[in-house]
Amino acid sequence: MIVPFYNVQQYAPDTLRSLRANARSDFEFILVDDCSKDETPAILERAAEELSDVAHVRYLRHEVNGGLATARNTGLDAATGEYLTFLDGDDWLAPGYLSELVGAIEELGCDFVRTDHVQAHARARSVHRVPHGRRGEVLDPRAAILPADRTTSVDYAYAWAGAYHRRLLDKGLLHFTDGLRTAEDRPWIWKLHREAESFAVVGLLGVFYRRGVAGSLTQIGDVRQLDFIRAFDQVIEETAADREAGQLLPKAVRTYCAIIAHHLSDESKWEPAVAKQLRAMSAAAIKRMPQDALGDVLETMDLRRANKLRRLRRRATTAKAAA
């Protein structure tokens, strides 16, 4: 299990206690500190020593902050296990969950499995399910990308909600795009579903995802959040090169448009300069999209979001004409 940490001294003890409650002598925990500035490194040093009684533990530390994608890649490069999974440094696991997860992927024999999870916001808890109805059955991951107009497995991008066989790492399918500060799971999950050979969804609940954490990028409207554009540009580019691009691109374009519309609908959370940059970058992104697929998507989206995106499209066209 690969667990990146960054300035989470408040939450790291819970995360580490949950690792101990899941430890086995044949499990490997790779703790990656992404150049934290608080007491997180000291907490991890102590935990690495204590956890070594019950599991294999490696503690790695970045000298420069690289972001979640880069920290996960550091862990992947160090991992030696047959199966790999992830946890974020402010989340936690239910006792015994990892053994159940490993048992599920071993029994099914597939490239990867996906699991449900629990979102925790203060004391509130809510269960979030993988948007795929068939459970415990080995399936073709590519077939689970569509339909374009419904939420599917590629929209459930959480890397920590599942387990992955080492053969995916050997094929180059598990690394993240280095340096992405947000939406790092999006190109990653699309690549898995396009290129892996088998997957399954299993009804395990054991990952607790902490929401509303102060300092989390999902809570801060700064320039790092704009990396979602680079992430989705990668999804579009790689999907356009796929042998079934004609079928898959409408789904990728629709998802990209939905994310742009979501961010534009909450401009109050952005710093003013970043909000302006968001609008400009979103307009440029719409201009780069496959225009036939974009036109079809805008015709079938709800009117409010479609009109917002059409205004951006006109802005990009006007700017091009003025140039």
C-alpha cells in the first residue's frame, strides 16, 4: 500500500493507526512524505519504526514538494508486492479491510478491482458506490467506459478505491502524470479502462475518505486547481489516438465539459486572478476539443450548462477572429 502525506499532522495518526489494524507480515506499507512543513515527518518516522513489527514498512521523503501524483509515483517505484493499492494521508481504513481486498482480487484473478467507499465530513458519513451494477464478475474494462450520457466507472476516478495487479505496473499503466496537482486520477483511470484486460467491482466498504479538510486542494481556489485542464487535455489526446476513438471521444468530451461547467458555476471560491485565468483556459480548452463531438455534447447537455459552455465557445471563436 502506497500512502502519500503532506502537512497532515492532524490526521496522520488516525491513518497510521488504521494501517496497523490492517497489517500482516506479508503486507508492505510505503509511506511517502511530500516535503511536509509541519510535524508530519516526525510522526511518520516514529510510525515506520513501530509498524515494522507487524508489516514491511518503507518511509521515503521528498526534498521538494511534487504533489500527489509524483508522491504516488515514488511509492510505485519502490513497491515490491504482487498487488498494489493507495491511501491518502488524511484518510483511513476499516480494520481488516486490506485482507478482504487482497482476497477479492486473488479470487477473481483480474487485472484490477474497484470498491465502494465511505465519505466522512465531520461526523457525517455517506456511502458512495462504484457506478457499475454488476458485482463480483470479471469484465472488460473498455466496455465499462460507455454510455457517454451516463455516469460510468471512469467517472469514479478514486485510485484508492481498489487494488491493482503488479502486471499493470509492469505494463506502464499504474504511474500518474508527474506533477499534476489535481485531477491526477482522471487520465489514470481512463488509461486503465482503455488498456487493461480485465476488472471487477466488489462490494467492499472499508476506505474512509475525509472531505472538507482545511488546506485540501478541493477546498482551495488557487492556481493548482487549474491542473484539471491539463489532466483532461491528456484524456482527450490519448482517447483520440485510441482505436475506438469515434465511440469513446463523446464520453471524454462530455465529462470534460461537465467539469468545466462545474468549476465555472462556483467562481466565488476562486481567487479573482485565478477565476479570470479559469475562464480563459476553459475557453481555450473548448477550442481544442474535437468540434464535432463538442457540438453533439452541447446539444444533449442540460440547457444551463450548455449555454455557459456555448458562451465560452463563442469567446474562443471571437478571440481567434480578432487575432
